[in-house]
Amino acid sequence: MAGVPESHSGWTFITSHARVLAAIADNPNARIRDIAARCRLTERAVSRIISDLEQDGYLSHTRDGRTNNYRIEPDKVLRHPAEAGLSVASLLSLLSLLVQDESDRVRKPVAP
């Protein structure tokens, strides 16, 4: 899973921003390199997404030596009018079912 992500073209059901947020929720001390590998994104893309999320108040971080400790704002409401009133916590509970570490999906096949 490390290294250059596999290329992907076309649209997906889950945005990169949601994937990064789910990865951070799973491990608030994760390195950008690890988030990128898990989300199959480049480190540059993850850095940009984290910056977007911080700029809009969905995420903040503190430095502890060389480590970033991320904090998600669970009560912040989602941006799109179709999700008016839904919180980040609601999104994360849904994503926890959909976005798993790839190794977990390989070990637990989905029933037909």
C-alpha cells in the first residue's frame, strides 16, 4: 500500500476529504504519509485537504515535537445544503462502515 497510489479516473462515492477525515478519526496522530497511503492519495493532496478542513473549522492540530495531533470538531455541520443539520460525527459514523483499512476488507469479505 505504500508508495505511489494506484491511479483512478472517474468519480467516486466517497470524496477524498471524507476519506482523509475518516483516516484522522481512526488515528488522530497519523502521519501525512500514513494517511496518504491509507486513502490512496499523494502526500501533497492530503496536505491540501488537511489545510482545507482546518481553514473551514472541521479540523485543528497541535504539534507535539515532530508529531501532529489532530482534533476533529464533531459538532460542526456539513457544508452542502442537502446535508443541512447533519454533523461531522454523523458523517464519521457512516464512514466507519464504508471506509476501512484495506487489510480489514481483505480479511473480512463482504457477503453477497
